[in-house]
Amino acid sequence: MLTLNKSGKISGICQVPGDKSISHRAVMLAGISQGATRIRGFLNGDDCLSTLRCFQQMGVAVEMKQEEMIVTGRGLAGLREPDDVLDAGNSGTTMRLMSGILSGQSFMSVVSGDASLRSRPMERIALPLRLMGASIDGRDGGKRAPLVIRGGGLKSIEYTMPVASAQVKSAVLLAGLYASGTTTVIEPRASRDHTERMLAAFGAQISIDGLTKKIVTTELKGTEIEVPGDISSAAFLMVAAACLPESHLTLKSVGLNPTRAGIITVLQNMGADIEIVNLRTNGGEPIGDLIIRGSALHGTEIGEDLIPSLIDEIPVLAVAAACASGETRITGAQELRVKETDRISAMAEELGNIGVTVDTLPDGMVIQGPQKIRGGMTHSHGDHRIAMAMAIAGLMSESPLSVQNESCIAVSFPGFEKTLRELVVSK
Ligand code: S3P
């Protein structure tokens, strides 16, 4: 159990762990490329370790040399048939992106995961991958994992995506590496574009015209990847520093890809004092240091256009909304209902447990602030982002706040508790 007390401020300098989305992609693209890829800053979180184990199971060699991970790729068609079920654990990114790659392999594979992942929708990737020629079976009429994939002989498609999802887009683009002809994906709104950027870095022939992405088959070449700090992990500390007056926090080397940086825009709209310094680019990804000073926050509106750029940050934004004066209205976020848990009802329930009233909507929530955070017992629902959002609420609560079943935090932010305790200045 993790217990937090009211804190005066957050102060110091910190480097958050590597970006989860980029770490997954680095291992996957390295595994199907030719030659060695050197990865620095890989996230040693449970989700990315699931990806790593799956690719090792398919014959990809991985070696650690000091700070670097060296992955020796087997080329596009060189993966080995896995001799057992590929276990994606709690990771939707592992299951969905890897299914795109497995659809291009001429062997059979079975992909499964934990109870949360087995309950999440997989039809969104199975449908386009079947259109490309893969055979994908699964529970619930092929809609849920375990998935049985028989790949090979793919043909290209033009696919207009019904939901803005980077995982669906990436699964189709990765399968497109194996298809005859040009594979086209058209997004309804811009989702995170790490796959596109990294494919280009590995030498893929990918072209981008607004929301339309096209790819043709090419062998990939190993490269060097520097994984920036994860803005989705930084978000918890950003909200803590923004809400606690007199805070002064520097977060070093955070990934600032515009398709991920919605949290900065929204916190600034709420009156937060956030400065970006030392802006640079590495491996096609913008990186910078963030300086956050505590200030009085006010409510805001977050609509569907911004949602894909901050989808994973909404649990902690709900905590910021409880501390801010006035109404915060979040809409167009129905995807939250199919994350590691239903994050709309989980946040409403857990904030309710500590005295904060949340009005839920089918696609979001409305929070009137400021509300007194009472403290007490909360539960993670086995979801890393719920656990960390509630821990941040603990820094603002009247009496101690505990989070039960918090071990899931290791999915994306190993060392979260230690990092937080080092930055907290007691009241
Ligand atoms: C991710 C995409 C997002 C995000 C998830 C990671 C990725 O999901 O919520 O945590 O790495 O591609 P969508 O597929 O809904 O965009």
C-alpha cells in the first residue's frame, strides 16, 4: 500500500523514466530490421519488458552494455515461430502493434495477456489486418484475446480508421511493411506519431500527408535510438507542482512530440506556469526540459480535438480539476472506457472515496472545483495511471491518502514512489 500525506510543495530536478510508446516501438522495429540497433533510455517498465520478452521468444537477440541495449534484428521475415503463447501482460501496445508484425509472418502465433488485456477490444486491429489477408481468431467471435494469428501473403489496403488510435494506425502500418502495394491509413484525428517517425529513422518508405499515411515494403536498417523521458509519466509530477503553491520543479529531457504534449497546453490554459527550455531534437523526436512553478489553477474545457494528445493524462488532469477553481469539462474521451480499466468510472469512484464529486458523462466528466480532498482509502483498479493519479491527490489531501494494489505502477513508472518522496517538501 502506498500512503501519501499533505505536502507543502514539490521542489527539485528530476529525470522521468523513458517513454513507454517509444521504447515499445524501438524494440519492435529493431527486432525486424537488419543489423544492430543501439537503444539508450529504454523504459524498464513491465509493459516494455513484455514486448522485449515476446521478441526474444521469436529469436531476437538482446544484450545490455552499460546504459545501452543492443538489439540484433532478424530482418522483416526472419522472426522465429514462438514455441509458446506470446504474453503481452497488461500491455495493449504490445498486443496491438505486435499483431501487425505477426500478420506479416508465415507462421502461427498465439498472443495473450492479463485479465484486463483479455477484456479489451481487439476487433479494431483484427478487422483491418483481416482485410489485408491475415487470419485472426480470438475469443468472443474473434474480438478478444487470446488471439490466434496466421500471417503471410498480405495485400495492401486503404483503411479509414473509425477511431483515433495510434495502436490501430501502427498495427496497419507495420503490416504494410509486409504487404504488396501501397498501404494507406487515414486517421480521423492526429494520434501519436512515434511509429511514423521511427519507421522513417529505420529507413522505411513512409509518406505523410496530413492525416493520410502511406507505406510500401522495404527492409529496415538498424539504427541508434535515444528514448526521451515519458511526458505521460512527467504529467503526474507536473500536476503536483502546478497545484502546490511555491513549487519549483525541473523535469529534464522530456519528450515533447506535439501529438503527446496536450497536457502542457491544458495546464497552461488552467493558469499553470510552465516554461520549456533547452529544446532540441533527437532521433526525429522533440525533447526539452520543463520548469513548473506552483500557481492558482482555474477550470477549463477539454474537447475531442485535444483528447488524443493527452488521453493517458486525463486521470491526473481530473485531480488538477478538483484543485482548480471553477468547472472543468472533459468530453470526446470515450476511449477512456476501454483502457487498462474504465478510467472514467474508476476516477469518479476513487475521487468519490476521498470526498471529491465527479459528474460522469458517457464520453468524459465534469468536475466543479475547488473541492476539499478529504483523504482516506483508494484502490488502483490494477491500473498504473489510476494509482499514480490518486497518489498525487494524496499530496493535496486533508488527512493521509492510501492507494491499495499500487504495484501496477511498475507498468510505466518504476521508482515512482522514490522519485515523488525525493521531490516532496513536507508541510
Ligand atoms: C499508445 C497509444 C494510446 C495510449 C496508450 C499507448 C501507443 O492508445 O493510450 O497508452 O503507444 O500507441 P490509442 O491506441 O488509443 O491511441
